[in-house]
Amino acid sequence: MAFDIREIARKVRAAGRAMGPEGFQSMSLYTPFHEKEPYKNVKLERDLKYGPDERNRLDVFSAPNAAPGDNRDVIIFVHGGGFVQGDKHTPGSPYNDNVPLWAMRNDLVGVNMTYRLAPQHKWPSGIEDIAGAVDWVKKNIRARGGNPDRVFIYGVSAGAMHVGMYVSHSHVVGGPPIAGAILESGVYDFSREATGIEPNERQAAYFGTMDNAKLKEMASVKGLVETKTPCLYVLCEYDPPLFEAAHSLLIDAYMKTHGCWPNIVRLMGHNHFTGTIALNTPDDYLGRQILTFIENTKG
């Protein structure tokens, strides 16, 4: 099958901003162009434990000939799922193997993590789990060719929200520092005051409240504006209005403080589900933006 980005863009546009099955199914437009297991020329280690919970697991994608001293940059991917579902790997599907596989194909070390879910596990369990995964990576990645001082976290949707809260609230759990963060299709303040949209049950399941004052305390906008950690934000053209409002809020706060916009990519021709799944296919626009961001964090 020939890859036709215009045909894919037309079909994604037809699905629009839908968050239901129609939007989710648009990921299948990219499925034919993904590598299939077993992946060639990659060392894949699955379900390595980084913490005590059953969901404290991660996968590492590294070069077959990786050795200490390679000093490759590292990306830890944090999946989405509305705080209540999702996993790092779906058997028989490229989702979400494609992200760390893309990283490895671009001379990085790719790590895929999963985390505890609401409602059983509430805030700050997400940042606790990210802290545990980062700590594991810093202690163990050198043997796999990675540089423990060059660890980036990349989150999408709820994963981006966890990453945002890690950057802004890592002091809550004493999380290790990171070299940078990539946040795709996230929301960084769920209060009605910020978005004009009432918090929903999934958000309440994780934050444990729908009280706007308490949600403001857990919001990450202020910390993201003030952080010294380099951040790249990604917003898809057909993300729903909540995500548009969240990024408008972030840009406005950042502009008032710094006099310029934060690093932000507007991902044209994509909806909430297709941005990340396009990685490691011929649609390399987002990948090039991430690689440029990583390169620009070097002194």
C-alpha cells in the first residue's frame, strides 16, 4: 500500500474532533505502515519492574550492540487513557510500541512505561510512578547505551498531564530531574475557571475531587511557566475544545511571564489519536520536531 499523506489527512478531517470510536479508529489509517513484531535489529526487554505495583512495568528498546559509553539520549513514553485505562503495549498492534521503536531507530534509547490507574490510585500516583521510572532509568540505562543525564519524558493525553504535573510538582515526591519534556494533547488546569468546562468523572476519579479550588492547587500551568526544564508542547489540529482552551491558557500565562510563546507544535492533519501513532511511519513531521527539540537542549 502506498503512503498518501493527503488521503490520510482527508480521512482524519472527516473524523474531526470526535473522542469516541470514530476518532479512535482513525489510528488504523497508519497501521499498515508500521513495523510488526518481531522487530528487526532491536534489543527489546519487556516488563522490567521499576516499582512494587503490578503496573509498575516498563519496556526498553535499545540497539542490539548497545554498550556503556554510547551516551544516547533517552525518551520515556507515558501513554494516555483518561487516567483510568491504557497500557504501554497492545499485543498485535503498533500502539504504543511505535514510540520507543521510533526513538531507537533514531539513535536514542526508547522506554515505554505504564502506571497505576484511577479510581484505585489517585493524585499524585501518576507523578510518583514517573519518578520511579525515571529513577530506574537513571540507574540502569547506561548498560543499555543510554545517558542517565539526558532523560526526556514524552506524554500524550493523560500521559501529558502526568508529565506536566511531574515537571511542576516533582517536589511533592522528590522526583529525579530530567533533561526535558514533550507534552502532547494535554490539559494543565482542569478547573472550570481555567477552561470554562466542568471537570468530568474521569478527571474527578484521578484528582479525587471536582472542587475547582482544589483542582487549581493541583494544576501544572504555573509550574510549567516557571520551570527551567525545557518543554515542547504539541497540539493536534483536531484536538477537542478542552485541549484548545488548555493551550490557550498556557500560552497566555507563558507570554505574560516571558514575553514570548513556549515551544509549541501545531500538528496539522491530526486528531487526538493520530499524532503519536504516526511516529515510525513515513509521516515524520512530529518526529523531526521532537529530534530538533532534543538537539536544542544541548549546551
